[in-house]
Amino acid sequence: MRKIGAITLFELKRIFQKPQSYLLMFGMPLLFTFIFGGLFSNEEEEEKPTIAVVDLDQSSFSEAFIQEIESKEIMTINLENHQEASDKFSEQKITGYIQINEGFEDDVLQIEVPEITFIASPSFEGAAIIEQVINDSIVNLLMTAKASNTYHNVTGDDLQVVQEKVSKELATTPDGIEMVSIMKGKELEMMNDMTARSAGFSIMFVMMTMLVSTGVILEARQTGVWYRMMSTPTMKSELLIGYLFAFFVIGWIQFGILMLVSKFVFHVEWGNVVGNIILVSSLLLCTIGLGLFIASIVKSSEQQSVFGNLIIVSTCMLGGVYWPLEIMPDFMQQLAKFVPQYWGLEGFAELSARGGTVLDILVPVGILLAFTAVFLVIGMTRIRFE
């Protein structure tokens, strides 16, 4: 254990003595998270369209109609006269306007569909939604009028009083359908894009750091350090375990700091602590295995840097690090399941977005460990000490 600890301490000192290591390990992932997270972020609510309402009827039912569409909270309502609404629409100060024509109340009382004019530009994508709101509101008014007439005919009460009473009852009646978000925890309802990019770029730059770290094995062989170390009473297994443990500690330092900084800077919630420890550890083992695998099939550290970065960047693109997987074609979404980054992001999504626990990340962790086993077996059997 003393020899393993000495190798670990030496590698920690070696990598953190280089100023460029801090840029690769911490500066670049945070910068990429900020750029790409803001680029694809959809956290900010879209601004509601401003719609003017021209009430030419000036009746109790036209007022009820305005209150009805305003209660949907999908647009900002401004009351205007016809000329003002037309001028503002021409000057593009409003998105459109709704005109309530004269005779609106009479049509409603006769249980006839009143005439409503909705003016909007052809490029306005939300026009169909507003039209649906208008139609739904008219239906509600017709139901109110029908109920009022029936009640008036049965009881003989004043029609105006009945209408006000029915309208009030309908307004205070709770919706029959309630939308409930189901999740395994109470922290978050969805994995926002900043969280996804933070997790993704942390994975990518930890992989690059591990690539640089595992390259020390090739450097040691090229410079003859292996020969000198093996001339001491140190077994090859101790050397490999010492290096692997050093890489694991370096990776955890990097990932841990990135998780803490992103939590306070980008307000990323990572979810279950134990689950994250297990997931990150599995991901680091997989990354170390990949580094050893690459080191076993190239001849120099320069070749490892070229081929390794090419593999990491391309698989990160495929695995959903740079952009949401949903924007990719279906066949590429299926191919993404064959790279470790995909399963790492799946695990983080389970923990942070769905409030999952350790049991909920068994599949991503299991697949990452399977990748690890394959990479380590090939890497450690092919690695050459001479």
C-alpha cells in the first residue's frame, strides 16, 4: 500500500503542478457549460403575446367574455378602441386584436354563436391557440346563457340576476382536470438544459484529463522510467494499481469541484448524493479503462493524444454532450446507446431530473461497469512494459 500511495501522491503533484491542467480540468468545462447551456436553454418563459380587445358591444356578456379569455393567462390583454388597435397593429406594437362586434349579447341570449373578429399576422404561430381560447370562451358563455334561461323559466327569477349568479358559480367552480407531475423525489420536475450541459461537459473534460493522465504510462515506457521502477522490489501489479488509483483520485477531484461550482454558479441540482458517488465512480472507472485501452493500441503518447481526443469528442457529440439527443435523427439516438457518455447522462438525468435513488441508476451503472470491464481487460492484457 505504501508503494501505491507513493505513486498516487507523485501523480497528483505532477498533474497539479502544471498551470494548463487547471484550464483543462476546470476552466474549459465551466466555459463550455455557460456557452452551450445558454445556447440551448429553454428555462426562460416565452413572452406572452400582447392582444388588444375592441369591445363594440359594451354589454355584461362582452365583459364576461373578456374576463374569460384573460383568465387563461396565455396573452396580455389591452382594451382599446378600434382605431387605436388598428394603428398599434400596423405599427407592430401589438401581436393582434380581437373585436367584439355589436349584438354580441343578443346573440348569446338567443343561444347563437356571436360574431368575433380576430386579426393577427400570418407569421404569428400562436394564432391557432388564441382562436381555440376564443371558441372555448364562447362555448362557456353559451352554456351560461342556456343555464340562465332554463333557471329563469323554471323559477321566474329576474333573468339578469340569474345570469350573474350562474356566471359567478361557473367562475368559482374548480377545474375538473388537475395536472400533476409525477416524480420519484421532490427536488426537481425536469432536467433543464444547463444541468444537462454541466453534466455532459464535466464528463467530456474528465475524459480528456484521464486521457492525459493515462498517457503517463506511455511516457514512462518511452523515457525508461518503467525499467528503473521495475528494477526496484515493486511488482507490475502494484505499479498498475498505483497509477489506476491515482487516475481515479484525480478524476474525483476534478468532477467533485465541477459539481460544487456548477451547483453554486449555475444552480445545478445533482440529486441523491449516494447515487452520484456511485455513478461518478463508475464513470471514472470506465474512463480510466478507455484511457488504458487507447494506450494499449498506440505506440506513443502523441498518438494517444490525437486518437484519444478524436474518439472522445466524436463520442461526446454522439452521446448528447453538446446538444440534446432529441434533435438528432432516430438512428443516431440508437447509436448513442453504444457510448459511455450516453449512460452517464442517463444516470445524471435519473438522479437530478427524476429524483431517483441508487436503485434507479442500476442500469446506467451496470452498463458503465460493463464498458469498464471490456476496456480494462483489453488494456491491461495488451499494455507493454518493455
